[in-house]
Amino acid sequence: ETFLQFGVEGLRGDKFPATATNQGAGAQSFFVKAGGDVDESNSWLASAAYYHADAKDLATGDDVFTGATHMGIAGLVWKWAPDGNPVQRNLKLQSEFFFRHQDGTFNDLAYRGDQTGFYGQAVYQFMPSWSVGARYDQVSASDLGTDFAGSTLDNLGHMPRRYSGVLTYDTSEFGRFRLQYNYDDSATKPNQGVMLNYTISMGAHGAHSY
């Protein structure tokens, strides 16, 4: 009655935030997922993951980091549909939280730093073919003082965040219009954007095998 999944990965780690150290095994990850049905209308899925990476002389612009990166991720998804039938109405809530700790040297200075981030979103299909959604994203980093001013670790006293809203209309199972608005405060100067997308899928499916 309960879904349970475990996983482990060993990676070369030759991309940020790792370098290919430790005889070609520069990163490792572990995860667990669990989920199930609360009743006929509600179900859930929770997850947790840990990622470790080693880096030696990892360059980011003019900055160089040597040390270890530890990252933890926790997530939760909740789905609701009347009597388990999502055709007329359904709601999906989703959120993840991220925590990263780095320990080592940065430009030959002793460095210990933490970064956190999370997002939360909700998508509600209020009638067949129509749905509306909202999302909030945020990241933050610890203030490391004047030793790291002007480097890629300098947060400039700013906490990046973004607000998003979306309206979706499905013309069929093969076509979709999507209107999205973003208020993006990730840079020191915020900006706003509106996007309109139309997506169409073509190819084999259950009704036609071509």
C-alpha cells in the first residue's frame, strides 16, 4: 500500500560543483522516495536526497575553490482529485527545499559557507482543458564578510526570489496554450516578463500506431 524506493549513484563529477578527483569518482548521491494514497481523492509523494562532491581547483570566473560540497534536498507532492478522477478537477501542490554546505579553500582563503533555497507551487485544473497555477522561488546565501567581497560568493546583501503565475488551455491531448507571467527579483534590479507558448505533439500514441 506504500510506495518505497531507494537509490544510489556514483558519478565522475567532472562538472560543477565537482571535479574529477578520487580516481574518477568525484561525486555520489543517495535518495529515498515514499508515497501512497490517503483516501480515494488524495495521494502524496515525499522524497529526500543527499549529494556529495569533491573539487580541486574548480574555477568560476576568476575564483578558485578546492574542497567538498554537501547538499540535501527534501520534497513533497500532494495530489487531489474528486474520487480519484482528475478529468473534471484536480489540484497538485509541490515544494522542495535545498541546503548546501561547502568547506575548503576559496582563492586560498579558508572557507565555510551555506546556501539554502526552496520553491512552492500549486496548479489547479478548475474545469476540463483549463488550469491555473502559481509558484514562488527563493535562494539565499550566508554573509561571508569583507574577505570575499567582489567574488562570486558575495551576495551583495540581496536575496534572489521570483513570483510566477500561469494560465493553461489544452486544445486536446496534443496541443496546449500557456500564458505565463514572471516577476523576477533574482538580479539586483528586478524585471517582469510575459510569455505565450503553444505546444503541439505529433507521433505515435495509443489510438494510432504510426
